[in-house]
Amino acid sequence: MRTFMTAVIVFTFLISTSQAQNTLNFPTLGHVDRFDAALDSLIAADARIEVLCGGFEWAEGPVWVPETGNKFGGYVLFSDIPHNAVMKWQEGTGVSVFLKPAGYTGIVNYGKEPGSNGLALDASGQLVSCEHGDRRISVVTREGGKMTLADRWEGKRFNSPNDLAIRTNGDIFFTDPIYGLPQHANDPRREIDFCGVYRVEKNGRVTLQCQDISRPNGIGFSPDEKTLYVANSDGNDPVWRAFPVQDDGNLGTATIFFDSSKDDRIPNGGGDGLKVDQQGNIFATGPGGVLVLSPQGKLLGRIVTGENIANVAWGNDGSTLYLTSDMYLCRIATKTKGAGLK
């Protein structure tokens, strides 16, 4: 288990037990880099990054689950990939195991990252997961059982679904790099020799949308759902791409939205998860933290925890940004709201 120390905090929590957390005074860490005055309208000058819980091996794929009757409005679910678990954090209660196994149900060892990765809610509020070990997109049904939505393309099993975005019409778009395969690109179980971006329609039809990105990762729609953003986690091609969504729901030809190698204020590096706000700004995990990009692809600022940040999610009233940052779940208040949230 990895630990992180600053003058402010030293955290090591066991993830297998719930930690009572009835405090609103959470420790803080990190800072916000401000590269453009436009960031001030998105993140207040006195905004702080709060550490909500920790002790995870590699936290990923957060999603906010609204809950009627909960005085805090809901809770956060997120993946701890190496532990093959989905964790639940709720204000006033703390962290507990929500689902285990979460991404691999086999009987032999399946490498270092067998669990679920990206998580999302469908229109019915059901949990949809990208699963590494079982190499599928799944949904936890209202009855509590799990059902496969897609696990192959043209008869071939996916590599390891990574992250997903769901359109309001129910279409699921997801990325499929090789990070969940025990031997990655050289794994003998691999059946598809590229890393693709796919579309799963409500009728279950799976179509390949792109096979030209070396390591497609984070994915998210613009507020009007006419553009799909896809991050590449390959440092040799550290480019976030913007795909037009055509009238038939398929993707058109991508354009370069942002290239971290062209900006000397941040290290050269690829991206991971991303989310979009109601104004079309992209909050994309990348070199050194969460990059805040304007709808035109201009770097406005960066949220820095001091650890790698895998993914983000909007929660509460839509203005709280949750961060899965290595061993931590963190959050920061913003002055904007996530796309699709009221």
C-alpha cells in the first residue's frame, strides 16, 4: 500500500472496512494553477482540494449517485482496480465496499488490474461499468443482478474496456486500450490487435468508431452531444481529440483539440479520464493534475493534488468536482456545473 505525506496530512485507511466520517472538516492538499483569468469564473480563488478518504491501491472512475432522502444528496462510487472492488463514499458515514468482485469473476489470478474502471449511470440510474478482467461493459440491474451489455466486436473479445460516456438516447461510447490485460499488448488472450473506440446501441449492436488512437482512454460528450472528446494516454501522442457526432449517431473525422506537448507550462504527457461542464469546458486529467480546457481547447488552469489523478466526476448539486487521485478520493468546489446536471 502506497502512502503520501505532506505537512498537512498522513493518511492510510483500510479499504475493506467503513470509516466513520461525520465531520465536515476534511484535510486539504495541493493547489490550483491559474494560467488564464477565465479560470476565476470556474474555480474560486479560495477553493481548496479536500481529502475525503484514502488507502486505495489505484482509485478510478468516480460517479455521483443521487439519493432521495439523503441529507447530503447522494454518494460517490469509484473503482479500486487492483482490489477488484467498487467503493462507496458517503458524507457522514465514510467509505465502504459497495461491490466485490467488480471487474473480474474468474478463478485464477488476472494480473494487477482486474477490477472495474470507468463507471456511469444510465437513464434509469443503474450502474454501468467498464470491466477489465471480464472484458465487458456491464450493468447492475434494478434487481441487483449484473448483466453483460457488450463483451465483443465481430466475435472478438474486447481488450479491457476503460472509460465510457452515455448519450441521452442510451448509446454507450467506450474506449478499449490494453491496460487491464495482464501482459498488456503482448497478452496471449488478446483477440483485437488495436485499441478502439466503440459504440453500443440500445439494441446491443456494437460498432467500431475509431481504431487510430494508440491508447484511447478518457471520453466525454459536449453539452449538446454533438462532439465526443477522447483522451490518448500515450505520451508519444499526448493529444485530446474531438470527434463530431453525425446525424446517424456515429463519429466523424477527429480534429486535434489539445496537445500537451505544445504547452511548456505543463509536462508532456497523455491524458486519462475527463468530464465536461455545462459551458463546454473540459476538466481532463493529464500531466500533473486536472487540466481545465476551454471549449476552444485553451488551457485555463490545472488542479494539482501532488499525486496522479485518474478521473473526475461532478456531484452534489452538480458543482462539486470529485477526483480519484492515486490512493485518495478528493473533491473541490467549483463555480460551474457538470453537463447534464441541474
